[in-house]
Amino acid sequence: MNHKMIMILGVTASGKGWLAFELARQIDAEIVSVDSMKVYRRMDVGTAKPSLEARRQVRYHMIDVVEPSESFSAGLFLEKASAAIEEVRGRGKSVVAVGGTALYSKALLYGLFEGPGSDERTRRELLARVESEGPAALHRELSEIDPAAADRISHNDAKRIVRALEVYRLTGRPISSLQRQFDGPGAVENWTIIGLRRERPVESARINARVKKMVQTGLVDEVRSLLAEEAPLSPQARCAIGYAEMIEHVQGRLSLDEAVEQIKKNTRRLAKGQRTWFRRFPDVTWIDVGAEESVESVLERVMQRIG
RNA sequence: GGGCAGGUAGCUCAGUUGGUAGAGCAACGGACUGAAAAUUCGUGUGUCGGCGGUUCAACUCCGCCCCUGCCCA
């Protein structure tokens, strides 16, 4: 008994993957990856997946669950991840959830609203209208049926406008009346949330080093072979950082150096967005990691917090 | 040593007839509920190389010095 639910947060390249692995071994837990890109098979180097060796030692979930040609979603994530967590708990083991996809983490903590998933036909239709009429026109339409949502969504944010209209069309209810989960207590209290944090320049330096290493360990070849596959990469998979830029390079629109610089820049931006999300997460115990601090030392500090 | 061209934001550079400065990129802050590594909103962060001079007022004009690049010795 006494199995734990631990969530580890941190920006990309913060070392949370290692920590999760060491922690899982220490407390005999299984790991649930909370990452929108590690779900794709054969996208290994660029998503910094745990090694096969690590995966032999600790059981991982939510990694390699779909083909690169498939689309994935927060809803699908929540469904599969919840099932995985149930399974782990059924074995009487602890759960360590690690990842950098904040929306997915939030979905685990609070759930998502009970509503329709994306509907391809409706969405295609609405997107066509965005093309011809511009997002502002649809935003005006949204403000008629759901002023609260329109107020919150920028008139240029085509994706959210489309989603809101889609939900209304499918359910006849304004999306703002359905999205209430994040306001309540959710399942937060079941989790111990640990955040890893370093000084900004250190985080940036780690990102640069990681990108360099990805290129050295075969990112270009990985992208080439993905492009050579029969089924084309899904829109989501192909905009993954590291892949989008390398596709430009492989197709001759960017030099290798330019692509690498772009990847570094976009990864830094990703980290920035992650910080913004995580800052507002509830009940996070932040661990300020020293520049040269060892995994063991961090692990020890985390163990103290977990008790 | 002499000549020429430059020294303005983290970087690349604009800056009209003197009225204490902008643009791109980078950076920073925010939003975010089934595409989220996506999408989107916002913000100049500056001893204008240094020291003097002219002027009500100097990034703009003058002098000296320092630094960088090119050319001539």
C-alpha cells in the first residue's frame, strides 16, 4: 500500500527525465510521460526519449503510443494516461508523471471538460472560413453566441476561435459554460508536485548543449528516414521542434547551421512558455538546482520532500 | 607613422536643417480546457566610444584621445 503519485515539472532539458528515472528506481515506481511529442514512434532523438536501457529498467507509459502519421490530442492523452495510471496503481506501485507539456499535466490534475473531441468535418469547414473571411469575422460570430469565450480569446487566435465554434455547433452550448474543470480542486490533492528550476542562463546553456548533442547523435538521419516513410508525418508531428527545422534543412531550404540555430532558438521559446505555465501551477514544491549539482544530490532533496 | 571609413539596444543597423533616439532579429512578460514543441497578445531593455568646447539645447557641429576595419608607408 502507500503508493505515491508524484508529478515532476520542469522546462525542456532541465534534467527532469533523469530525476524521474532515478526516483522511479528508488521508490519502485512506473513512469508516465506527459509529453505531446514522445508519444510518436520513431521520433526518438529529437524528442529526447529515455534510452532503451532506461526503459528496460523502469516501466514507462505514454511513449511510442502512436504513429508519426497520426494526430494526437489532449483528450486522447488523458484517456490513455488515466488508464495507465489505474493499471500501475492496480499493481500497487507508485506513479511518477514527468513531462513538459503543461496542458497535458493540467489535464491529469483537473480533467478536461466533458465535450466533443475535434470533429474533422466541422473543423475543416471553419478553417476554410478563416482562410476566406479572416479570424476576426469568426471571432465576431463567437461573441454573439459566447461573449465570455470571445472576451478571453484573441481575435487572431484562429485555433481557439475554431474550437469554440466547433463545440457550440456540436453541442449547442457555449464552450465557456463547459470549461470549468480548471477552476475547481480537481485531483490536485492526490499528487505531490515537484518542480525543477535553474538559473536562466544555465537553462539556456543546457538547451544549446542538448541540441548540439541531438545533431551529433543522428537527428538529421532520423528526420530523413521519417520523411522516407510511406505515410506522411501528421501536421502535429512535423511541427515538433527539431523536426520542423531539420525538414527545412533536408529539403534544402536551410543550411545545417541555420537549422541548428533555429532549433536552439525555438527550444528556448518552448522553455519560456513552459515557465509561464508552471509558475501558475498549484502547490508546486520548487527545487532550485545548482549549476553543477549532481542527479544524486537532487534526488536526495526530492526524497526529503516526498517523505 | 600618414590617409580613409566606422564606433548608437544583446546582434545587424536607421537617425532628416542641432530639440536627450528607433527598426528587424534576439530577449522579456502574459493568455491558454481534444492541433499545445501548437496558437496568440503585449513590452525598448540605451552613460548614442571617452573627455572637453560651441549652443538655451549636441547622437547630430568643433578639438583631442581611445578602439575596429581597409589603404599607403
